[in-house]
Amino acid sequence: MSESDRPFAERTPTSADLRADVFLAAAMLVGGVLSTWLTSVAGFYGDEQAPLAWGVVYTVIVTAPLALRRRFPSLVASQSWCAPRTSSP
């Protein structure tokens, strides 16, 4: 059975797939940190602005699953499912 004949769920990610995920996560992390920094500098949220460190931590938490999604799909799926439900309104 060739690679293309196997169901998608059984496909083992190649090193190129894993590398692409890491590069995507890194690019998103850089973009998120830049956006967080620009929002902080501009004072977009005024007095309700959280410290810059919290924005960076949040950006890491949001982008880290992208790098791990093919290595640990169950962990990423459970984290992605639980995260929106545990945040306070």
C-alpha cells in the first residue's frame, strides 16, 4: 500500500511536515509578539492595558499548539477544546 492509499489518520508526518509546523508556529509567534508590542506602545487599551509580559505569555500559549499538532495531536486537540471553555468572560 502506497503512502497516498493509506487513510489520513494513519499517515506518519515526515520531518519536512514537522519542520513546516515549527516554522509556521515561529512566524505566528513573531507576528503575535510584534502585534502585542505595537498595541502596548500605542496604548490601544488605555488604563486597562495588561503588562507586555502577559501578552507574550498569551501569544506563546496560542501558538505553541501549532508546533506540536502533528507530534501530539490528542494533546493539542484537548488543549484547543478546553482553552476557550475555561476562560472567564
